[in-house]
Amino acid sequence: MTKGKGMDRRRFLQSSLAGLAVGALLNPSGVAAETGKDGGKSIGCLVDTTLCIGCRKCEEACQRRNHLPAPERPFHDLTVLETKRRPDDQRYTVVNRYLPSELKYGDVASRPAFVKFQCMHCLDPACVSACPVGALQKDPSGPVIYTASRCIGCRYCMIACPFQIPAYEYQKALAPQVRKCTFCFEFLRDGGVPACAQVCPQEVMTFGPRDDLLTMARWKLRSAPGRYVNHIYGEKEVGGTSWLYLAGRPFGEIGLPVLDESAPPRLTESIQHAVFQFFAGPVALFALVGGGMWFMKRKERLARHPEEDKP
């Protein structure tokens, strides 16, 4: 974006964050709400993939802030971009490179596209709906938050996520957890910025109120129609997401799934939560098995000692 214009990223961040008061948006009790469908009042990140150079600084910043183990190959080794990668339990965000089908000088769509992936922090998250014990919850401010102490390891969230983001610590036998991008939730409470957005040298990511990000994205589409596909990814996909994307090529060509605008089905949510709340399901199962074992043992005992059945 050209310096000096009213919509430059630095002034946008300053004006947006000054009026945002992220701390007030976060639930002061520390308990997240089940859903947060009003995306306009929440925070988000706008990713302009046409600006990304694939430097992986965002990966490194995320790794450091979340105290994740260092990768086998250092972050300055860009040969990792030759293989498509996915976020997992040891890396919450990754950058992938997508080569064009043909090369044309000066055409944005013909350049390699670098795309950052992480949890999309959906407005109406399928993972939250699927979790039977409330280990995943949507905070009204935007982040989808995971509480490990509630998790029973069912991994329904992994199946439900349309972006296939939640990862499980299979290598930890005693206390495995579900892992994903946290949106730097604890730092946002103190008025901070996600590590990836803070460190990006190309200003690919803009952090702020979601409504303002959509306004900015529409301004970019109007100002440079030849640079972008005329679509804001995440504005309406699966009911809307906190992470929004602009691109110079169709989103299906750069690793973002083509999804319906409707939020994932929630029909079974109330039934599922009622059955599993307070472990009602497992308790009932154990009671049924225990009752069956008692009946079979009593039947065997009476067969050996029929006199016990006499009054």
C-alpha cells in the first residue's frame, strides 16, 4: 500500500486499536462464551497474500511466543517451502508456496503465492459445537480458546473442523492435548498484537476490529481491481471467520478450501452436550455393564445353589 494514503496499515492499526479496547471485549470472568456470532464486534486479522514473500518470520515469532520446540530445519531455510505443510501440535502456523500454472511478467496472478495458515477462529466454530465437554469455547472478542483441563481426548474437534486445524499430541501418552493457534489470546487481553502480525516485515497482516478489516479489504478491492480476486475469503465462508484473506489468484488454487457460506450444522449439539455433560454417558455405560455382570453372576450362583432363591 502506498505510503501517505489515509488507509496505510500503520495508521489503520493505531486508530483501530486506540478505539478497540480489546480488554473490554474479553470476558472479564475469564470464562469464554459458547459462541460468538457477531463478527463485527470482534477482532481479526486481514492477510494480503499478494504482499507475502514467504520469509517465515511469522512462523518463528509464533514458535517463540508459544514456547514450541525449534524445527529440525531453521526458519531461514526456505527450501521447506518446496513441500506443502500443515499446522500441527508443534507448529501453530505455516507458510506454503503455490506456483502459478503459467508465468507472465508483471501479472500478480502469475507470481508464486505464499499463504500463511493457522486456526481461522470461526465466528460460529464447528469445533466448539462438536466438543461435548466445553474444552473449546468461542470468546466474544474473537479467539477460539482451548481449556486442557476439560478435554477428554475425544478429538471430535479434529473431525468437525472444516479447515482441519486442531492437532493432537499423540506422542504424549500420559497427558496429550489438542493444539492449535491461540490468536495470542493472553496477549490481546493486555492490548497486545498477535506475534505473527507484529513481526511481519512486509505488513502482510493487519490486526484490528473485524468490521474495520472488511472495510479496508473492500477499499483494496476497489482501489486495485486488477491485483485481487474480487472476494474476501472468510467474510462469509462457514458463517464467517476472524482471519480474512485477499489473493491475486482463486483461493482454491492457493490452499484455502472452497466452502459453503452456511455455518456447520449444529442440530446435534444440544443432544450431544446433554448426554455427555458431567460424563452422563460414561456413567450410564458403566452402570449398564456393571448391572449386566451382577445379573450374570447371580444367575450362575443360583444354578449352583438353587436353595438361595427360596424365601
